Amino acid sequence: MFCFLTPHARRLLAAVRAGLACALLGGSVLPNTALAAAPTAPPLSLSEAMARTLARNPALEVFGFRQQALDGRAITANLRPAVSLDAELENFAGTDGTDNTELTVALSSVIELGGKREARSQLVNSERLLLDADRQVAALDLLGEVTRRYVRVLAAAESVTLAGDAMRLALDTLQVVRARVTAGGAPMAEQRRAQATYTGAELRYRLSQQQLLVAERSLAAMWGDLDADFSISGGQLYRIQTIGDFEDYFARALQNPLIIRFASEARVQQSQLRLAQSQTKADVGWALGVRGSSETDSTSLVAGIQLPLFSAARAQGEIQRAHAALGEVTAREERARLNLHTQLYRAFATHKQASLAVSQLRTEIIPVLSRALEETEALYRAGGYRYQEWVAAREELLEARWKLIEEATRGLLAGAELEQLTAAPLVFEATPTSQE
């Protein structure tokens, strides 16, 4: 796995191994600086990650092409009916030769009735509004995804820190146990168990580093980068803000572009209905031209008119389809509102539960377990506790810290969902700082 790490990660892990080797060989305690990272890349805030995504994510580029397509449709919709040049040659071959030849040249077109051109233009304008709504929904989805990936980077970075702390604790334990074995106060089996625990902690540290690299690459992919040229402090993981009443958030969620989009879609369907209703008025065709006769050596004007019959009856099917499509939009909007309420309440409850868990873990559980570990270690060194009791106290503390990362991640992910559903910032503004 080491061969897949970046140069920066290789230097970091080499430093860790060197420090561990010195501690093991020399019998000294691993200093806190042994796991210190090399100079990092520039810090990246959540707002900057969002700005990069909106500026460079290819998912938003498609809307520019859709806008160009609508511009073209608007030009076509505003066109008046085309004028045709018709030519008709009669009696130019037969028993009489060309003596009776007649040539008619005419212009023809139609007169649109029922406001068809206005209906076409109105349909395109409605589709422009729907396109704007779709663009807002897509941008909101992207911002929600970049927030989730940012939170996962925070969790991965904090996991690396905790895995490093666990490795230090395992090394401290190994040193103490080895000293007791050397003094004859403990069996060799305890040293072997401590050595295995330390090796497992080192492996977990390596895996957590690899997971951090994956999370960073996944975040960078949101704006099209193949490498992660940034750093993010894991300490921001615990910035979970308190939230207010659910009804306030639901009222804000109803202004979500995903819900407002249904109004734009309904306008499109209403325009489709008006266009279908305009087809009940038949277009009047006309023709005007000149006819020349070789038999009489004369010319004359010709005119014609064409009026299709039963246009109203023929348009009923399209009108019925447009009514059904409009009703479908209303039904889907109602279903979306119900789904939104359920989804929002689930995220709201998850956020509150995780916030409570994080608060209790940080202020009550972890401090108590930390003191218990210190007391247990002191008693073990004095011979008052067995090795199993010391290991159990250490594992309880580490498990509580892993649980803290899990709950904080769950809370921020729920906050990201709340933010996406309400289209308003609710989670945190993760501005990197030099110290957390």
C-alpha cells in the first residue's frame, strides 16, 4: 500500500517509521512531532470549494447549450408563415403540340389564425423559465454533493489524527510491557500481544492515510482536478451548529428551487395547452398569380383560397393530452411536497441526535475515559492492574473517539442535506485556520 502514496505521504510515513524505530530501539517515548505532517498545500474552505465547483463542473455547461437551443427555437417560433412560389405548366404535350400550353405562376402562403405565433413564442419563453429553474436545481445538487465530499475529507483527516494517536498509545503500551517483561514482572505473552496491537495500529494508520487521499481526490474531482492541491483541517469536523424549529425549516424548504420548478413546468404545460387550443382555428391558405395561354395569346390573374375543415375536432386529441400533462404536474408537485417533508424531518432529527451525541462525547464521556486510562496505566505500572484491564481502558477511550468522529460526520452530512433542501446555509462555514 505504501507504493501507492503520494511523495508527500511517503515522506510523512517515512518520518513516522523513523520515529517509531528510534522509540523501539532506544526505549524512549515517541514524541508528538513524530506524526507531524510535512509542509501542506494551501488550505481550502468550503466556500472556495463551492466556488470552484460552480465555475468548473461540466454538469453546468450543458445549460449553456440548452440556452442556445432555446434561442434558436425562439427565432423559428417568431417566423411568419413561409411564402411559396408555385409554377404550373398545362397542355404542353399532346395531339395539339404546344398550341394550347398554359403557364401559371403564383405566390401562396397561409394566414395563421387563433394566435398560433404568439402561442409558440409564449411556449419558448416558458421553457426559458423552466431552464433557469433546472439550472438552479442542478447547482443546488452540486453544492450539496461538494459539501458532503468536504465533510468526508474532514472525517478522513480526523481519522488520520486519531489513528496516529492510537499508534502512539500502542507504542507506549509496548514499551511499558517490555520493561515489565524484562524485569520479570510480566510473561512474554503480554509483550507479544502488545507488539501485535501496535502492528495493527500502524496498519490502521496507513489505511486511514489512504482513505484521506481517496476523499481528497473525490472532492477535487468536483471541479475537474485530478490531484488534490489543497489541505483541510479535520478539526472543523466538530463545528455542528444548533438548529431551531422544524416548521421554520419546512417553510424555507418550500422555497427550494426543486419545488418552485413545478410552477415553471406548469407554465410550460399551460403554454402547450394554449398552443393546442390555437389549432382549433384553421389556417386560411391563399394563392395569387398570373396565367398565360399560348392558344389565345393572353394573360390573366388567378387567385385561390384553401380552408381546412373540421380543425376543431382534429385538435381535441392534443388538447386532451395537454390537459393531462398539466394535471400530472400538479400531482407530482404534491408528491414532491410530501417527500420533501419526510426527507427534511429525517435530516432534521438526525442532525439533532448527532449534535447531542457529539456534545456528550466531548464534554462528558471522553474526558472521563481519558482520566480512567491515566489511572489504569498508573496502577498497571505499579502492579495493581492486569494488562487486560489497561488495554480495555485504552480501547474504550479510542472507541469513544472513533464514535465522536462518526457522530460528527453524521451530523454534518445531515446538515448538508438540510442545506440542500432549504437552499440556505445551515451546516458551517469551514474556513481553515492555522490551529484547531
